[in-house]
Amino acid sequence: MLSLRSPVMYALLATILAVGWLELTVHYNYGGNGTGLFCTGALFAAPPAALNFEHIYRFPNSSGYDGQMYHYMAHDPFLTRGFVSSIDSPRFRYRRILLPLVAWLFAGGQDRFIDLAYFGLVLLSVFLGTLWTGGVAVNEGVPAAWALGFLVVPGVAVSLDRMTVDVALVALTAGLVHYARRQNWGVVFLICLLAGLVRESGLLLAAGMVGWLVLERRWSVAGLFILSVAPALGWYAYIDARTPAGPADLLSPIPFAGLLTRAGTPVHYPFGLAMNALAGLLDYAALAGIALAVVYCLRNFRRFLQRPEGLVAFAYVALVAFVVAPGAWTEAYSFARVYSPLLLVVGMDGWSTRRLGAAAPLALTVPRIGLQVGGQVLGIVRGLTGI
């Protein structure tokens, strides 16, 4: 029998909760059509004709969200079926191949099984991420139940809402912290290898590890960890040879230009006055959460330099500092999930130091994410109660 002190117990519970959420929202909000989870917009390019049998749920008057791209990629991972015409920026999206490709492999390339395989991989990421987060918690002497906080990390919550790939990267970040503290370098190497294939920011896990190993003067191991990015770079080269150029001007030489520009540019949502004001206020709270995470790392830089995940956190601080791409800063669903590895590492550091302030960056992002899914929660409540 599993103990209440076991991380496995909470990993199973988190997965059950995630499955329950997906089942309820599909049933009550999408009329039982599971493709609603991919958030496909009616205003975006039409889905590939080969997927007509899925009767894809399309949100009216919407351009959709990233999940629709990963859905198509899972059905055409090697760009051989012409699905790229339904993807906004093929070179940019196809670098994030791990979940779509593994879903395709698990489904044996059969279209009718691919969506289920993709959903299964998202749930597997929830299980592993919670398991590894619980392992870190127990190792730091705090209750394993704290691992359930993995579910409210923005990259996890958004992935469960819109089937983005971020949940896998957040899970791998938790795994890196867990195994690096155990000095299980073989598993950490594998995690770094996979992270760069989840999304390009996953390369920062390898960068952080290499930086830490150099500081520790473990030159040979650092050299090996540089090789962990080879599969990702090889895949990027494959994609670059088959797709047109992607977005430019993603970075700025001016530190924190993106964050400061977004702070000075309120986003106006197509809601009523009160709801628009609330969403804007919570956006600023989430922005403050990212800024606090940066400040936390800088204030504790000496301690962070002593742990591998500390250098990973600093790699993400650099990302916060120099990314200016408008799409990365528009709303909390964008920037909070991109910087979720940073929020997770900072939160875990609080377990080591017993500082409640370490939880503040994550806590400040949660309300905005919660507001975004509020409509679905309301739909579920109405469905269950008949009101």
C-alpha cells in the first residue's frame, strides 16, 4: 500500500485530477469532442483535409492557440503530408517536436490513435513532474503533498487547458533538480537531451548544467553535457532545410526591454469593463511574479551558484532579460508558461531555505491563469448542477 508520505501517491493523485479535469471539460464544454482541447480557432487556417474524420472542434471568432499546431505536427512529424500550410510558423513550431513525434510513434503513425497518444503524453508529464517534484520535497524535509503544487505551475495548467508542450519541459526541469541533487548524471544528461527537443528554451537546461560543471571544474563531464544538445541542433538543421525562415527580432541587447515594455503597455481584452480591468490587474500581478523570481535569483546568487539548478535558473533570468518577442509577453498565458522552469526552481529553493518568499513568484501568476480557465469551470459547474 502506498504511503501518504510517498511522492508516488501524489503523482497518481495529480494524474487522476488531471484526467478528471480533461474528462469534465471535454464533456461539458466541448460536447464530448476531445479535439476541443487543442484550442483550434475558426479564424485560423483550415485544418488539414486528412483530419476531417476527427470533426475538429473550432472556436468561433478565434485564431486559436498553440495546441492546434502541435496537433497537426503530431499527424505530420516529418513534414511529408503537407500539413505545414495549417501551421503559422513551421520552422518555429517544428523545433518543438518531442511530444508530437513521440505521440506519432506511440500511435504507430495511425491518425485515429495519435490524439489519444498525445493526451497520454501530457498526462505522463504530469505524473513524472509531480513524482520528481515530490522527490525533491521529501529530500528537503517537507511533506510530499507539496508536489501537488506542480499542477498550478503555469506551464502545466496551460498545457492541460490547451495541449501545449510546456508541461513536458516543466516536468524535465523537476527531474533535473531531483536527479542532479542525487548526482545521477546519466539521467540528467538524458533530461538535457530531451529538453531541447521539447522547445528551444529547453536548451537552457543543458546550458545551466554545463555552466555549473565548468564552475566545479569538471571539465570532461561539462564537455559531455555539451553533446546533449546535439540531437536538438541536428533536428533544427533538418527543419531549417525544409521550412521558410521563422520570426526575427526575438532578442534585444537592452536588458529587460521586453518586460518593461509590456509593463508599460496594458493589454485590452474583449471583455466588459470590470472583467477587462480584473484581467489587466492580474496580468500585472503575474508580471510582478516573473520580476520577483529574477530578483530572488540575483539576491541569492551565491547559493544558486552552488547547485546545478541554480545555473539553470540564471539561464532563464537571462531569457527574461533579453527576450522581446511581442508574443512572448502579451498575456500571462504566454510569459508565465515560458518562464515556468524559473518559477519552479525558485519555489523549490524555498523548501531548502524555508523562505515563504520563494513561493511568491508562482503564487502571483496563479490567479491570472485561474481567471483564464474560469469560463470552463463555470461550464462544468452548470453541467453538473443543471443550473
